[in-house]
Amino acid sequence: MAYKKTEKLIKYNNDFNKKKYDRINLMVAKGKKNHIKSHAEGQSESMNSFINRAIDEAITRDNEKNPKVKHIQDEQPNQQVKKPTTIEELIQMQKERHQNEELEDHIPLPWEEE
């Protein structure tokens, strides 16, 4: 029974991420990934959060250097997301995230399905 619940949560998470985020595949030189990861951990953030922050800071810096060039600004700033450590935390986070969603973007939560 717990396996089915976990399977549904993973599917929900994947559907939500596919709908709300763009994916970028990034290639770096061998060994650089470990360097990035250890730096991010030293800043108490995930690699994804660190890379997003680095991109945002570079765009801001570029815009300050050359304000005549038009740049697309992100509609929403990068947000730090706490990673759940238990299935209960994941369920709670999904419920909170679901409450903030607009109705037309509704993805059924696993506990809503029959």
C-alpha cells in the first residue's frame, strides 16, 4: 500500500515539474560537477539553486554593465525549496503547494484520486 502511495506522489511531482519548469541540460568539464556541488553545499543550497542564483547574478551584472541591451527578466525570482526528508513532509509540502495553485492549473493530488 505504501508503495502505491509513493508511486502516485512521484507521478504527481513529475507532472507538476513538467508543467511548471523548463529543463536545461548542462555539460561541464570532468570534475567540475564535484566542485560545483561542494561549493553549493558550502552555501547550504542545492546545485540547482546555486546554478540558478549564479545565472540570476550574472544577468543582473550584465544588465548593469550594458543597460541598453534588452534582456528578458524572469517573472518570478528564483525561490529556495526545502527538500522533504520523509514521505509525511513530502505530502505536507504537496498539500501546501497545491493550495497555492490556481484552479485551471489543477493537477489531481494522489490522495484526491479514487
